[in-house]
Amino acid sequence: SFNGTVVKVYGRDVVLPITEELYIEDEHAYNHIWYRIGDEGFAHSAYLQPVYTSYNLPVFDIPESGVLTEMTIPFMPIRLGPGFIYKPKRRYYYGTTHWVDQIVQDENDGIYWYRVYDRETQDHYYVPSYSMRVVPDEELAPISPDVAPEEKHIFVDIATQTLVAYEGDVPVATSLVASGWGGTPTPAGTFSTYHKAPSVHMTDGAGDAANYDLPGVPWVSFFTGNGDAIHGAYWHNDFGDPRSHGCINTPDNIAKFIYLWSTPHVPPDEDYLHLPGEGTRVEVVDNRS
């Protein structure tokens, strides 16, 4: 309960054991999920991201065009060179996706490092290969390719903060979302997912003064030319209330489903596809009074 006694306050990037998930009604208007944290007490789920620690063997067959990877540990600092002696930069977080174009072995300790290319900054960074999973091509195959593209559509209700994906009249996916708020609302209207990318470094372009600077945003299905998109969100776990800069935040699994289910299909070896006039229909309705 929010009225319970506060027993401890944790800062950012502390890994805690979630030992139970509880659904508590009447405690929060839209997010009823609480977590038991070991034997310490309970915490609301809004700012706790469920993560796992899964280590990976290095993949040596990296094509020149690169491969898509996914972070499979809670977080990892990126570095300016392939070794722990190099200066760490920001952190990459669990569930983020990144393009790897090279694997390099550190001569000092034998650890293999992936070189990550950041399209936004046009820089290369390095992460230990054990922290990243290479996403196999078969995992990027389109979902329901036998369904006619015109039978697929996505409905987003801003008032209820819900998303539903339909095949004809049949809902095939539904989720709470977090749409735009304040001065950056999600636009209402009819759009299409005509450009898509499996990994995007999203920022407002203000450098060190940026309101948001988020590398590795996963499974991005853009539906406007202004950057509005349906995508995963690794920086919060609080769906059901507007809180984005115009995009539609969803849980990662929903974003991945929409990305693979909607058209056009992005080939596994491409980091971005832009096909104006194509894409799955997206209807955004805002009936708030």
C-alpha cells in the first residue's frame, strides 16, 4: 500500500529480487501491480523493470552489414574500446536492441567484445559479448504473413490508454500503453506503419541538455513522419497513463509483436525500412473531454 510504512529507499540501477507479483485494486488508478521484494517489503511496479541475467557465448560470424543484438543482463556500461581498461560511457539496459558490426578479443584477458554502431551519434562503442544475445533471423520472421495486409489494423484509444491489434474483427493482441502527454500529445487520426526499425537511439537532439536520450529503443514501428511510433520502453513499467513525448510506449513483448506482425516486413539484415504509402493502418482516437 502507498499508505504503508516506508522501510527503505533505493536509488537507480539497483537490482532487487522480485519474489512475488500482487494485483492490488484501489491502490492506483490504472496500475495495480505490486512486487514483493525478497523479505524486505513491497514496491509498486511503476519504476521497477523485471529483468533476468542470461549470459551468452560469443558469435564470431558477424557479417559486414551487422547483426541485431539484445541486452540480456540488467545493464552494462559501454566503453570506447574493447576492454575494461577503456573509459566507460553510459549504460545499456536489459531489453535494449543494438547493431553489432564486429567482434574483437581483448588481448589482456581474452574476453570477446562486440562493437556496436550507434546510428544517431555515428560512433562505435564496445560491450562484452556475454551481455548481448544475437537475435537469430528466424526470430525476425513476419507474424501472420498469410493474413491479407488490409485485414490487419491497430486501434489506439488515448482515453483508456489501450492498444488493440485486429485481424479483421478478431483482436490478436491487446495492451495498456503510455501515450504522449503535456505539450507532446500523441496525434489523433488515421496513419500507417510505413517506416520501421528494430533499434532506434531516440533523443530530442539537445545533447547534454536533452529531455530524453535513449539508445537502443526496441521494436519501433513509426506511424508519422514526425517520429511518433509504437515501441518498447525500458525506462519505466507504468502503462495506462500518458507519459511519453508523443510515442506510444508498450511493454517490449507487445512492441515486438506489432513490429513483426505489421507491414512492411523489415528484413533481418536491415536496420531501417521506409516505404511511404505502405504499412498497417493505425487509428488513434482521443475522446477525452
